[in-house]
Amino acid sequence: MRKSIFVLGMVVIALLSSSCEEESDPPDTGAEQTETGRIEGYEKGYDLPIEDSAKEEAERECDRIMGQIRDIYAESDKGGDINAVISNETILQMKDVIKDTKVPVVSSEEYPTMENHQEMERFLEDCAQGKAGEVILYQVGQDGGIRRKKYIYDGADMYLLSARAQWDEEDAPMVTSFSHTRIKEWRYTEKGWFFYELCVPEPPEVTEVVDGSCAVRVKPLSDEYRRLSEEYARPLGYQGNNLLCSDWDTENLAGLDYNGMYEFLYKMRYQERFRQEEHPDGIPAGEFEDVITGFLPVTAEQIREWAVFDGEHQTYRWTGMGCTTYALSYFGRSVPEVTDARENADGTVTLRVEAVCDKESDDAALVHELTVKIEEDGSFRYMGNRILDGGLEEIPPYQYRVR
């Protein structure tokens, strides 16, 4: 069943990782690159040999592209950390420059738009017809570097030849890594998602689980649906609260996880992370209820009845997600996408939301309708959520961290 596939138990994975758009370099297996090792790697599909001509081409192209965005990087604010992190605005400026070269390019924002996506789409459609071909995709990272990803289809198998380019201390470009990997399986969906799974080392060769799942949005979301996704769906997600993954409305609010949702609504209200260390003995009732009632049609009295509440000390319990409090799942790291919106007679707006799960190669692992009441001043309340198509039977049961 899909439910059992979704559940990871206590296997450690990145909680918020939703794709491999910023994929890490291939892990070091510790094996010498002997001829036997190369043959074994070829059979396994990773650490494949790279022809000198292909490497030289990648280096030359990376150097050319980096040269075009060098001035933007040099003038950008890189923060005070050792590892540079540039602003999204700067990243988008870089992407605009690369876009003019007429190659597909994406950046690392939450809902990225692939520029020149038509070329990538033609390549994938040809692959689906068994036509050999290749396409190059550039990705701009948070550090201001780029990754050049060349997808190659030979009529039977697809391969990824990836080169990573970064900046040295003198703001000069340098190619820091290469990888050549066979893609184990892939699919391109009608919505425009390119899902694929890279061949990766597996136990006992490595001691940690390596996730080769990747997801790339080829057809961009509309600007409006991206905005709606960013404002109303993505801040909640499907992990740690059940506002998007349960059925509820204004008459059925008892099953919501108020203790779990607090940190998410707190961040939406104050634009900063909730810090448990500031409330070691529990969250004061007034603070807790003020945040919850600001986003939901519920009273303080109802919250005290349905949440985990300490009446003697007038506090609410809260605990973070960790190995002892929360079992991770692939579904939990899904990204909500708004794909439709309709206005209702009572002034609310109902958003059709589809959960994109990279591990399951599914761009609609859960489909639901989220109803929101939006005020003229921009404030809003969630008014209900309805799961469609029997979706609750396909995802793991929700976990309450505090009971």
C-alpha cells in the first residue's frame, strides 16, 4: 500500500527537503577508481566515467555563464557567514541574465519558475516517444554559484551529467565537482512536473540512506497560483500540523492539533520562528489563544477544551518535532500547490491544493480544498479544509506530538 511506502519510521531525512534542485555532490564511497570499480559503478549507475571532451565542454560553458553574472555576484550582499548566501532578488537577477542565453534556467526559490521551459518540455516529450536527445538546465544556487545539468537520453536510458561551479575568495569562477549518473526511472506529468530517481549507493556500501529522488517544475505555475500557494498553503505544509491534511470546517474544529499548529501560525503572524526556550514551562494562555484565534474561527474556551491545556498554570504544552516525538514520512515533506481558486457567495475563497511528493513522483499525492476568509486589510482566517477523492486513505495517519 502507498501508506506503508510513505512511512519512514525513524530513518533520518531532511525534514523540509522537497526536491533535489540543489542536489548534493555524490557521496564518497571510499572506493578507489580502479577499472573494476568503474565497471561496477557503471552497472550500478553512479560514478560513471566522464569523457574529457564532455568535461571540457562543461567547464567552458560554466565559465562563460559565471562570467556573465560575475558583476552581479561581486556587488551583492553575501552576509556575514563564511559560506555566502545571497538574496533571492540577486538570484533572480542572475537568472534573468542566464535566461537571455535561451537555455532553460531555474533558481532556488520556494516555487521556482523555469525560464525557457519550452526546450526542456520538448526534450521530455521526445523522450516519452523514444527519441534520443539531450538538453541542458542551469540552476542558480543560494551561494550564487550554478549547476549545469545535462540530461542525455539514448533512446533507452536517461543520464545526468552535472557540473557545479562556485566562486573562490577572489570572486573568480571555478568548477568544483562533476558527476555522471544514470537515472533509474523518470516521468513527466501533465501538470509539468519532471520526477526522476538517480542511481545512488545503497547499504551496505554506505551506512546512511542516500535519497536520489528529484523533482523539477518545468511548466511554471501562474503568478496568481504561486502567490496563493506562498501566502496560504506553504506556511502550513503537511508536517507538524493537520490543517491541510484533515477534514474540518467551522462546525467541526475539535480534531485540529492546536498545540502542533501554534509554531506555524506564530511564524505567520510574527515572521519569526517560535522559540521554545523562551517558554520552558509552557506557552501562556493569552499568547497562545491570541495567535490561534487570529487565524481560525474558534474561541478561547473551545481551544482550552480541545488542546492540551494546563488549567492550574494557565499554559499550553508544546514540543518540537524530533526522533522521540515525531515519526517522519515522505508525505510530510510534500509541497502544497494551489491549482485553482473560486470565490464563494459568503465572501470566502476556496483554493484547490495538490500536494507534490517528490519521493512518490506524485504531483497530487493529496488533493484538498482549503477555504479562506480574506479581509480588505490583507488579514485572513482559515475556514475549512475538505479532502477529495478519499485521499485520507492514501496518506499516513496524522501524529499528535502532544496529547
